[in-house]
Amino acid sequence: MHEQRAAAPKPAVRALAPVLRIAAGYKSQWFWAFFFLALAAAATLSVPYVFRLLIDQGLQHVGALHRPFVALLGVSLVLAVATALRFYFMSWLGERVVADLRERVYAQVLRQPPAYFETLQTGEVLSRLTADTTLVQTLVGTSVSLSLRSLVLFAGGVTMMLLTSPFLAGLMVVLLVLVIFPVLALGRKVRAVSKDSQDRVADTSALAGEVLNAMTTVQAYGREAYEQARYAKTVADAFITARRRITTRSLLTAVAIVLAFGVIVFVLWLGAREVVAGTMTAGQLAQFVLYAVLTAGSIAALAEVWGDLQRAAGATERLVVLMTAEPGVKTDQAPQQTPQLLAPIRIRFVGVWFAYPSRPDHWALADLSFDLPAGQTFALVGPSGAGKSTVLQLLLGFYRPQCGQILLNERPLDDWGHTAVRAAIGLVPQEPVIFSDNAWGNIRYGRLEATDKEVIAAAQAAHADTFLQSLPQGFDTFLGERGLRLSGGQRQRLAIARAVLRNPPVLLLDEATSALDALSERAVQEALEALLPGRSAIVVAHRLSTVRKAHQILVLDAGRRVAQASHTELLQQSPLYRDLAMHQFLDASATPEEPRS
């Protein structure tokens, strides 16, 4: 992501192209917004003309005095209604465009493989979905409206000044055009500093998210003061960058206003001389002054909007990085005629070589081949880092091997399409994920359309119903963020219930019973024994009871298959397996779990 941050910025309009494409989908709202914007601008532009009538006619004849004031009252009513409706439609567009933008960015992020998040912190994604989209919302809902209004007032003001005094108006336009160049130069500076400021804000979000998700570790090591100091430094860096942005933008506004009003004062001095000479009436000068003020105010507003535009362009570039990121593994590549992947499923690895993107020079799997017949259970064993969990991640399509093939029913995995493959797989990870929801929602995540009766049956099959019923509100009890109200073994059984409810033809169990005590493990083993027949299963195992029930055991070491046989045969044939059996399987002990209140 740091390389992406350092990339040269695109022109503002080009950077905002994705936002403009989304906004273009709401044509009727834009029509009404422009209509009422034009009506409000026309009402504003009519005010100086009414003042001219008041000075040149109303103040000269008592009988004509009331007519300009009635006109001013009518203009104010039109201006009030048109401004309110313009605000409504533009604000609606801002909220709608940002909602669509957030949905698209989030949907794209969800499609990314795990490798994408090896280099991108979750907190940075959240910062882009909130802070950056808020800048875009300000641009669409407020700044665009203000800029269009200012452009109309500028064009109308210049036109009316030309009609009032062509010489003075022409001189003012030439001078105001010269004012634009320093404003544009400062605007580019604002954009660069704004993008840097948003990056610093993202850093603070990323750090806070990381630490808050590891509070038990932080407090266990007594690192509260250390983390507070780290966050304070990150916040200070963000503030320093924000101060640079504010300073630059303040300078932009000051320069624009000083130059614009300097031009106006000079031209008005010339106009005052014409009034004294008798070549211009006092009403014409008043009209010219008001149009000049409107024109100068429009330029000042445009200068401020230009800063918003540059800042939003920087934010949009950061969002576009997420929106245009191509997933490392394509999904749904299967042709329309490919049949659905149904049980029984045979799994084959043929000469698979794989290295993680974050460690391209280290082979996590090296020339791995094995054949899992349909309906059988294979156990994967080996020391830490042998590649056991990598096998499961490749089967799920999270990564693609650099060499070799993964075959399901003799078809390459990519031919089926990863959506279909994952629909046929039930996963129970070593560290189960529990969402901030109740038991119903967590178990039903395996099959969203499942009935309450089916959810309860899945919980019973995983021997999770007893502790769930004992919770304060039973299955309706909120389980806390990441399931913190449950013990490790309870979270594991909840994950198993989720897989049971999915009822898949393929099961991937990544040390599914590692967090259970002896009694719970026996209960879950019974549930798995009822679930496994007729399904293909790969079990990453650290328990002897799990290993002995597998049809075949694959012994992995440094990503290679060093042995494959039954438990009894491997004890005789494989020194590595014998060592694992003596020091890992047989010594594995569990302590009774204590449910949390």
C-alpha cells in the first residue's frame, strides 16, 4: 500500500471519474437540483437590478417607492423556496452517491483473497470507508452545489456588468482571469497535502483497530502506557499533517479573496469617477457594485470549492485503489454448462508447488501429490510450518498454486468456479470466528435459510445445545464481540455446529477438537463420526484419537509428503511420525474448560 500512496496523483476530474459515473445514474434528481439551483441564482441576480430601480426611480418619486420593495419581497420568497429545494436534492444526491460508493468498495474488498490483507491493515480499509467517503459526500452534497451556483452567479454577474458598463466589466474580467492562476497552483498543493493527511488518519485507525483487537495481550503484558504513547505519536503525526493542510487551504482562500476584491476596488474607483463625471447614474453604479460583489464572492467560493475538490480527489484515489483491486484468485470462472459439484467428491493434488505472496522465496508446499478417494477421511500431521493449513487454504481457493493442479472429480478446481467449490465445503478452523450476534445467527451462518429446528438439531449434533441453553437468554443470548462470552471449547463446538448445518460433501477440519477437554472431545468425535460417512474430509490433527480414525494419514514436513499410511504402519515406517506420536499425540492433554458467565 505504501507504493500505492507514493503514486503520482491524477488530474482531479479524472480521479473523480468513478464518483461521477455513480452520480450519473440519478438523472432526475440532478435535473431538479439544477432547475432549483438556476432559479435561486436567477433570483439572486435580480436583486441588484431591483436596487437600481429603487435608487434611480423609487427615491425620485414617492408613488413609485413601493414597487421595488414588493419586487424585493417576491424575489426573497422565490429565493427561499428554490434554495431549500436545491439543498434537499443536492444533499440527497450526496448521501446516495456515498452510500453506493461504500457498497461498491466493501463488495470489492470482500472479494479479495487473504493475500490482499497481508499488506493492508483492516483499520485502513475502515478509514477509507468512513473518512474518505465523507469527503466525497461533502463534495457531491455541498461543494458541487456551491460551485455550480457560484459559476452561474459569476456568469450572470459578468453578463449584467457588461450590460451596465462594458468598459469596466471588460477590465474586471481580464483582471479576475489573472487571479485564477495562483488559485489553481495553490489548489494542487492542497490536494497533495490532503491525501497525505488522509493517509495519516488511516494510520491511526489501523493502529487503534489492531490494539483493540488484542486488548487481553496488551493488558497481560502491562503495555497500556506503551500503546498509549504509540497512538499519541500517530495522532500527533496526523495533526501535524492536518495543520499543513489547513494552512495551505487557508492561504488559498486568503489569496483568492484579496486578489478578487483588490480587482473590484480598483474597478469601482474607476466607476466612481464616471458617476462624478456624469457618464453613469448612481443606480447603475450601485447595480454594478452589487454584481461585482456577487462576482467576487463567487470567485472566493470557487476557490474554496477548488480546495474541497482537490481534497475529495485525493480521497477518491484512495478509494479507487480498493475499488479497482483485482482479486488474486478469480471467482466464478466456470462455464455455464459446468455441472454442479455434488457428493461424492474425489480430491487430488498433483505436483503442487506453492509459496505465499508475502514470502515468495519460501515454498510452503513443494511437489505435493496425494489422492483422497470420495467419501474417505485423510489426516494431515507434521511439525509446525509443514504446510497442513496451506492445503486447506488452496482447496478453498484462497490462493492459487504456482505449479501443479488441484483436481475435484478429475476437473481442475478453477473449472468449477470457486463459489461452487466453497459451497460444497464445510470448514471448522483452528481458531473459530464467532460474530457479534446470538447463537441463532452464528450457527445459521452455515446455511442462512435454515429453520430454528434445523439450527437446534445442528447444535445438538455438535453437543453445543447444553451450554447454549444454559446461557441467560438461551440461543438468543448475545455472545459478545468475537464470542468473548464463550470459552475456547464452546466457540469450537459452535463452529462445528455451523459446519453440521451446512451439510457439505467435503469437510475441512483444522484441529477442530484442539480446544476441547476430554469429555467434550469425545462428544464432538461422536458427532463427527455421524457426519463424516459419505463425505470427503481432510483433518489437520494434533490428537491421537483423531488420527487413528482416519482412513489414511499424510505426514508432511517442510511442505513435502514424507509418508502416507495408516497409524500402525506409520509407527513402524516413519521416524518423524513416530516422534510426533510420542511427543505430540500421546502427550497432548486437555484441561477442563470453564464456561464464562
